[in-house]
Amino acid sequence: MPGPELRVRRGEEFAVRVVNALEAPTAVHWHGVRLTNSMDGAPPLTQAPILPGASFDYRFVAPDAGTFWYHAPGFSGTALYGALIVEEPQPPDVDQEATLIYGEPYDPHLSLSRLLKVNGVDTHTINAAPNERLRLRLINATAAQILRLRLAELRPFVVGIDGQPAQPFAARQGEFMLGPGNRIDAVVDCTLAPGRTTSMTILDTERIEHRPVVTIQREAKAPARPTPRDAPKSLPPNPLPERMDFRNAERFEAATGRADPDKNAALRFVVNRGRTVMLTVSNPTSENGFIHLHGHGFRLLDALDDGWKPFWLDTMPIAPKGKARIAFVADNPGKWLIEGLVTQGRAGVRFEVT
């Protein structure tokens, strides 16, 4: 654990055969990818489960370049998971990149925060030359942990969120926050003094640092360039909707909650292709809630008007007793799932784009 990192270039066909060597049915969900509905890996909605001893061929063209991941449906933190990297047709100007996928090995007797691993190990080291530019792909593959990370001494910039380019901005105090399933692409220059190292540490809810899980170490070799670079430029855009029509939007409400999925649950709503959907999500519980939208990206709406935050998401935590409004353009045909929601006692909202 984790499984192998899989890579494909945007616009090229991705093909992988999943063989089920388990004693129970399974599938693989390609988290965050706006792919063809039949390849989404959400049984029984998009495919029949892969039975023990059987296999299934997933084939699709990923429309977006970015950082994604794969996992078994109803991810529990103990099942198969790994990184799926969709490369830009023209790679961005970085010297080195590293995928850092955070997961939790199963042990019912220990605290998960103490067990958290990166790339399956306790500590991962990145060696970098002076003034070398790094692209860090951060993936939270835990089942329910909000991951708070701090990269001391260096000045990281966030350039991508949930696989989609974001207008670059400096991470405040060098900190990142990722809910379960979230991803962040960060760019950082190695400006460490000779012989120095710095660490990316885990913060708890009291903002107390725990053990380092990632260490960046300055290599004893010639600098990559005489001086550090300027702030990074934006990543190449992906073909996402440029506007959303709120005047004619379909509006729905739902609540987060943990319940056993109802495999026979009916579709919650049907929407015409190209229509904007506005969804109000409340969390009536005293624990963090989470939602994950399949097949689409969404915008987090402002609380006071119909504007939206300047980044795309496909996964988001909802604070205890909190509420959020999201909007997306239903432009991907098929029957889709919104994980983390409970309506009429059934887990997961299903909707169809026709």
C-alpha cells in the first residue's frame, strides 16, 4: 500500500485491467476524473461489481490534466488506493516532481494520526539541488481525516486544487489543509542553506506539530540556477465550464451523514445536460461531514451572493452543524453519485444527466 502510481497524458486513452483476487465483489473508482459514466467504478449504478476471480477493463480518455487518485468504492482506508496522474501535453517548467499520498494502515488498537504514512512509509525524503523548483502532488487518501500540513522555512505556492489549475497563491504560513479525497498541487523552490533540511509536518486540531512525514534535503551539488525563480505561473487550463446560469438553475437540498449505502436507492433528480445545479448541503451532526461529486467539478458559492470561490473542487468537508452551497454544470451524461449525503434514510444521492 499504496498501489502503483498510474500515469497518462491528457487526451490519450487510459486502459487498465482490474483483476479481483479478493473474496468479495469490488470495483475501482477514479476519484475526480470527469470520465465516461460507464467507467466511473460506482457499482451497481455505473457497472456490475467485479466478482471474485473476475476482471474488468477500464478504458477512458481523461479530459483534465492534474492530480487524481483511485480507490475501491466506499473507501474505508484499508482497501486498494493509489495515485492517478494525468500529465499536461506540455509539462510545466519544474525541475522535479514528487507525489505524496497520505494513507492510514489498518490497526484498530492505535490512533490513526500516529499511524499516518506517506507513500506507504513513515518518512519520505526528497533530495533537491539549490534553487531547484519542485512540484509536490499532495493526496489525502484517508477515510475521514482532515489533513493539516506545514512546510517550514520554504515558501510554497498552491497551483492546483482537486486536479484543476488554480490561480497561484502562497500557502499561508506554509500550511495546507486537505479533506479526505482532496488533492493540492504545490510548487516550492529549494532555497535551503548548505547542509540544511526542512520538513513537512502534520498539525493536529490544536495546531501542534507531530512527527515529520516528508523531508526536503539540500543536495551537495551545483545549484540548478544562480538565484531562485519568480513566483510560479498558472498551470495550463482544463476544458471546464466558463460560466454557470444561476437564473435557470435546478436547486436541491441535502444533508451529510453516515449510513449504509442503499444499493436499490432511486434517483434523486434528473437534469438536462448543460443545466446548472445548485445544491445546499447541511451537516446536522457534531462530526465533520464530507461530499464527493462524481463525474463533475463544482464551485463553492459565496455565502451572501451568487458568486463563487476562484477554484474548482470535487470533494469537500462540511463542518459540524455547518452548511455550504455548491454549484456545477451537469455536462457529463449518465447516472452519477454524490457521496456523503443522506436523503430519506438512504446514503448517497444519485442523479441523472440526460
